[in-house]
Amino acid sequence: MTKTKNDSATQRSSKLAAGPQKPGLLARQAAAKLLGAVIEKKISLDGMLDPIGGNPAYRQLSDIDRTLVKAILHTALRHLPRIEAMLDRLLNTPLPDGARALHHQLVVAATQIVFLDIPDHSAVDLAVEQANADPRNRRFASLTNAVLRRFSREKNDLLRIVSETTPSLPAWFRSRLVSTYGQDHAQRIADALLEPAAIDITVKSDPEGWAQRLGGIVLPTGSVRLASFQGAVSTLEGFDAGEWWVQDAAASLPAQLFGDLRGQRVVDLCAAPGGKTAQLIGAGAKVTALDQSASRLKRLNSNLERLGLTAETMECNMADFRPETLFDAALLDAPCSSTGTIRRHPDVPYTKGPEDITKLAGLQERLLRHALTVVKPGGLVVFSNCSLDPAEGETMVARVVASGGCTRVPVDPAAFPGLEEAITPLGELRTTPAMLAPQTGFSGGLDGFYATVLRRSL
């Protein structure tokens, strides 16, 4: 019997699958698989990239390949609408509905070609190998080769065109930003979200001294922003001695809104991983720290131990917390959509949507109303979260204040020189990634945060 062309192709593919794999292929396969899980199933990257409990395709990789996969995924998600627009310009007809796996493979390869320091020919070659190794995509191996070779030749022109015509954010998220912040500020936020977050640390004391030791700068928040460096944060001076902890500059602000806490009994209602708890202890408060997750509470205790700080910790859902003795103050850093942290979590606009924001706002309102019951009359509650959406912040808090039982305590802009723009006319805190312009040699920006101070009525 004469062999057909398809028979030969099948045999070649079988040999490919059976033979040794090219270096880097497993990493690209894992990247495409995890990208698909984010886009198609709305699965968070954090869990899938956990080295112990994460996705098996990721766990099997070497440390070097894990670093590559993380870089591919973060970069692809930051630029996804534009990468897809570039690919669309090179496809004569859209891919079939059943070719989503191929789509994700093309995005992974295109990300490497345009944004990562990987030779174009290597990205193309491994993408073709990847297509041949996948029974669903073998028939598209030639298409993959042709599209990506052309992509490599025309990448500069393609990037220029889509940068001028295609927004960098998903439509649902961009429209909410524009309606909240206006076209100009929304664009500045979008531009800031294309850059990875800087590394900020909160120090126990002497920010200027630690900035000098570590080659950083002191921000208006009192945080120290580090310059780019190679290696792990844990290798830097002062880490083992517990002199500082990693915390985005914006995340350090809510705990600073209480004023003088010396000798006050304060409860941190959603405490893990413990950065804000450490701040409260450092401010002289007697702190009780709650978290409903045993594993997160274990991490909090480990962090406090390294820092040489002590708090009473409790594994408890704060909604069920009924203290026998009311506290002087409470910090509620509530669960939210996390849209303010997209610089470090670029999967968020793909794993969350408007329906999640509505649901989370309802949860936050219930938690805030309960938080007001655990402090004494006249006691303070600082509510905060890392969402950019007023539905989870200003709008929700306005409902709570309007219903009575508490009053808003305005934040004084003079308390944060250099960051006065973050204080709203009502005296609430609102940071966005567009704030704090980049400084020479440093990445700029902040996480998006909202915080307000409420006083329980007498």
C-alpha cells in the first residue's frame, strides 16, 4: 500500500512525540496551557504558579523554566489585547472556534518575539514543534510557521500600529476606568499597568538610612523603593534581622490613618500576610490579628516571628467574630477584585468582571457594618481595599455612612506631603497606579488603593 501524505505526517508527529523533546518546549507548553486556563476558565495565576500546590505542568519544570513561564504569562497578559490584534492582522481568516489551544500557543510565541529577550527563530521553531506535538494542532503547523515568521519580520510596524489603535486593557475594565477617572487619568493608569511593579519595603525605623544602605529612595508614604537588582529580596541586608518587610507603598497607607495608637487595643480583621499588622504593632498598638485561613495565618505568624513582633492571632472568619471586650480601633482590609494590583497580577482583568465587583461590594458592605460593631462607641474603623472601582469603595461606604451609626473622619492632605492628590474632597484616600511619576533609575507608580476612616457613633 502506498503511503499517503497524511500517513507520513502522522508518522513524523508520532516520532516527535516519542523522541526527546527540544529544550524549552515543556516551558512553552506550560505557558500556553496556563494562559488558556486564565482566559477560558478564569483561574488565578497565583494558585497555578505555586511551586508546591500549583499546576502540575508548572511544577514539573526546572527553576529556570518556571521563571521563563512566569515572565511569558505576565508579559502576555499585560499586552494581550495588542498581541491578539497583531496576530489578527496576519491571519487571512479567523482561527476556527475549536482552535483556542492554538491561539494561546501563538500568543505565547508572539509575546516572546515582541517583548522578551528570546531569539525570534527559537520562538518560531518551538511554536511549530509545539503545534506538531499537539494532536489538535498538527494540521496548523505550517500556518503557525508562516504566521510567526511574518510576525517576526513585521513586529515593529505591527506594534506601532496597534499601540496607536488598540487599547491595552480589556474593554469592560477600560470603560469602568474612563467612567470613574476620565479619559486622561484612565489612559495614564493603563500606561502604568504595562510596567511591572517596583519593590517597596516598609522599615521599622530610619527610612533614610535604609534607603542609603539598599540603594533606594524614600517615598512620600515613608516606604523605601528599591532600585532594580538581581537575586532574591531575602538576600538583602536587614531581611534576616527583621528590619523591614516587602509592602507596596500604597498598601502601607491605611494603617497610617489611625493617628496615635500607643497603648490602644486594635484588631486587624483580615490580617494575613501581616504587613499592616506589623505596622499597627510598630505604632504601639496591642494587636489582635484575625484570618479565616489556617495557611495564611501560619504565614502571618512566620512573618511576625522574623520581624520580632508579637500579636494575638486567631483563626476566625471576621463575620463570626464577637469579642467580649470591644476594641479601640479596627482595620478592615477587605477582600476585593484586586484591580489596583494589576501591575503585579496582570491576570486580574481576565479572571474578574463586573459581576464580581458587584458581588464583592455586597460582601464588603456586610463586613464593614460588622466591623463597626467590634469597636467601642467613638472607636475608629479604617476600611481599605486594593480595588480601583468606586463600587467597592466610595459608593459602598457612602451607603454605610448614610444609614447612620458612624461618621466619616476626613484625612488631612497635609499628613502626606507629596501625595496630596491621593486625598479626595471628602477626605478619603484614593491612590492609582498613575500616581508617583517614575524617577530616574526607578520604576514608578503605586497600587490602586482606597481607604477611609469611620468613627462609630456614641
